[in-house]
Amino acid sequence: MGETAQLPKVRPHADEVVPDDAKTRRAFLLGALAGVATAATAATVAPQTAQAQGRRPAVLKRAASQPDLFATGALVNAVVAPAEWSNPVARLVRRATMGMSDAELYSAKAMGYQAWLQSQLDYTRIDNTAVEAEVAALWPQLSQDGDTLYALDQGTMQNALQAQWIYRAILSPRQLHERMVEFWSDHFNIEFSKVGYLKVIDDREVIRKHALGKFSDLLKASTKSPAMLAYLDQTVSRVGAPNQNYARELLELHTVGVDGGYSEEDVAGLSRALTGWTIQGRGVFNFNAALHDWGAKTVMGMTIPAGSPALGAAGVLEAEQIIEMLVAHPKTATYIATKLLKWFVTPDPTASQISAITSVFRATKGDIKLVVRAVLNSGWMASAPLKFKRPFHYLVSAIRASRATVTNTTNMISQLNALGQPLYLWETPDGFPDLFEYWSGNLMPRWQFATTASNLRTGQIIIDTAPYLAGTSDAAIDLVIANFFGGEMDLGTRTALLTFLRAGTFNDTRVRETISLAIASESFQWY
């Protein structure tokens, strides 16, 4: 059991006169900080030691501006949810969305646990016309082909790709689909800076298209994604000089996992089978037989006999056979099952949980909808420990809960960058960490964002305080609790917010400051 990190006390300078109002706010924020620190009393999580070729340990990559509040080494394993989080539907909505909204929670409670979950899994039946129409109007370039995208300014393309994801995450009624887009974007991570416009095509044709489809279709689409092939240097791999980057990540990160039982010889054999897999023109997959190694290969027990250049385009079947084998491999089922359990349920899934979801994965041949449905069962949700929101989740959840009017999201790009999670810009192929110990040091940027968000009076995103000002201070706090916490808040936090609100004039400014404190509170950091 790790020891609780001892946080330094923040004190004003001796000659600084601190207004009572500022003292109240400071006390609230320090209470939130101490609460998050207390969560670090769980067992230490050992960092991953096995690294794929050319990869830095991702958990060591921390923005210089992020203070390390857990320098004692106390890391989180599982944090028990507060007793107030008693409604099973609310627990589900927290996990299956990018952030609760009062409208989403009302709809889920009206439908019931199973019906709402099934509706989110059958996402194509949810009318998303309005959101997609706005995305098309705001960022029309995202639907263009490679030739058109290549000619555009790549900085503009990056901003468009980032903004559309934030926009969809906030406004799309297909919330579980957005959660799976986030999951697979990390699983098949590609850094925009290296591949540029090709990532626009990958996001559209690989991740979003197959996020709740069949794993086999998703993997096969990724293996022939020009963005992936360029990102992992497959385009420079050729007979006599095979590049092993993509072959290694295909095994370690995309299918069987680092403990999947493959050897360096298997990596070498797969890299030779993949020679000739490259790009033609502006973002079109192509198998170039002249670059292919036609010698015999063995990968994880599968033998590919020697071929001949006379086979031409049929040489693509060599790697395709291996990919089919990896899709059906039991280790792949276990690896994906474990990752999904960690994503939705707990950082430490039990052996029985992993076994159950692995069985569903294999029985359904990787039907992602059915696997996710099994993962999100009511029994596991009821006892699931808290998860710490990553910056993207935190930002989106704040805007969703605020009932904001959203007409664009480009101004949220800089906010998300300041929070430490610039979309599509994680350098290494393992994707953004989903680990409390990695993100626990960015509370100060979160507090700064909370202030910025609550002061959105004009522009692309507007938060209206009129509903909060329509009644009493108590009624305003109840509305904050309903909107931002699904009606489930501990008495201590409610009392602190109400005390702050009552300590000043009950007006727009005071309400916005109270909303800022709610967003910065310990409770809002978790889901």
C-alpha cells in the first residue's frame, strides 16, 4: 500500500493581503488537491518495462509545466466510488459517454440501463444528422480525397481534425461511439506531425468507420491505411532491407500484445512478409511486387512457402494470411479484452473478468458491439472503481455538463494543448496513457481551464447562467449538482460550494466562479 503524498501548503507572502473571498476559493481548491492526492494511497502500479523498437517509455513523458504532485511514488490502483454514486444508470452514463449531461442522463433513466446501452451500441440508429451537417459546414475539407487534402495547408488540416473531434465529442448523441473512437485512436495511434493529411483519411475510413464494428475489419483497414504505413516506416521497407517497425507494433500493440509469445524471429518474418506494402499516389494503398521478399517465412508457427515474382499482386496474400491468423489468435482476444476492461471498468481486471470477455471476443469473432456490451454489464459497473479523466475527457465533460451553446470548437484546441493532451500529436505508437499516475500532475492547468470555461460569455462556446440566477442560492447549487454531477454529490462539496456562493453577491460573476469551482472540484476529476 503506497503512502499518501504530502503536498506542500500554499501560503500567501507575509505582506500579501488575501481577501476573504480569495481565501474561500483557495481553501476549496486545496481541498480538491488533497482529495486527489489521497486517492494515491492504493497499491503501486509497476511501469511497463518492455518497449517496442524505437519507443520511449510513455509514462515518463510529462510536460515540463506539469508539477509532479506524487513525487513520493504513491500511485493509484483502484479508487472506490463515493457512496453518493448509487444510481446504476448514472454509473453507466459516466463510463459510456464523454461526460454526463442532464439531458443524456434523463434519457438513460427513462429508457433504463439495458435499453439505453443497446441504443448507444446501435449508434447508426441514433439521428446524428445535425451534428454531421455542422461538421461538414465548418470543416468541409475533412471529407476530401487525398489529392485535394495534399494540396491544403497542413496546419489548417491539423486544426480542422482536432476541432471536429472536440465538436463531435461534445455534441454527438452517439456518445459510446465517441468513446470507442477515442479508444481505437490510441490503440492504433498515428501522430499527425509525421503523416499529415493521411491521418484525416485514417480517422474517417479506419477509426470512425469501424469503431463499433468487427475487430477483423478494423485491423485489416488499419494494416492498409496509408497513414499507418507511413507512420511506422513501412513505406521504406523492401526486399533485402525490411523495416521492422510496423511488424513489431502490429504484434505488440495491435494484436497479441507484448506477452503474446512472439519472438524476434517472428518480427523479422512478418516484416519480410510485409515488404511491398506501400502507398501509391496521394494516400492509396498499393502492393509493389518488385519490393517484396519472396523467400519462405515463418511467423508464430505459420509457415509461408517461398513464392515467385511471377505471382505479382498475389504476393499481398502472404501478409494477409498472417493477419488473419493474428485476428483469430487467442492472445489477441485476451489482449483486446484486457484493454477494454481497463478502459471501461477497472485498472486491474480480475482473471475471471478477462476470461469472460476473452470468451465473448472469441465466440463473436471480435464483434466489438457484443464485446463492449459484455464489458459494460450492470454487475461490474456497480462495483467499478473510479477512473481519472484524461484532459480530453475532462474538457469535453465540462462543456457537456455546462449546457453550453456550441457553434465551433477551434478555440478549445489551445485549451486542450495547455491541459497536456494535444489530439493526434502523441509521438509514440502506444497512444496517450490511460494511467492515473501519468495525468495526476496536471491539476493546475485543469483549475485554469475551469476558470476559462466558466467565463465563456461570448464566442464559439457560451455558458448561460440565467437558469442558475432564476431562484435562490440553494436552487443554483442544486442545479450545479444536477448538471455537473448527475445529482450525486457528497455533502461536504455541496456545503463548500454553497458557502462560497453565499459569501458574495448573488450575480452572474459569482455564479460563474461557483461553476469554476465545481469543475475544479475533486469529484469532477473522476468518472
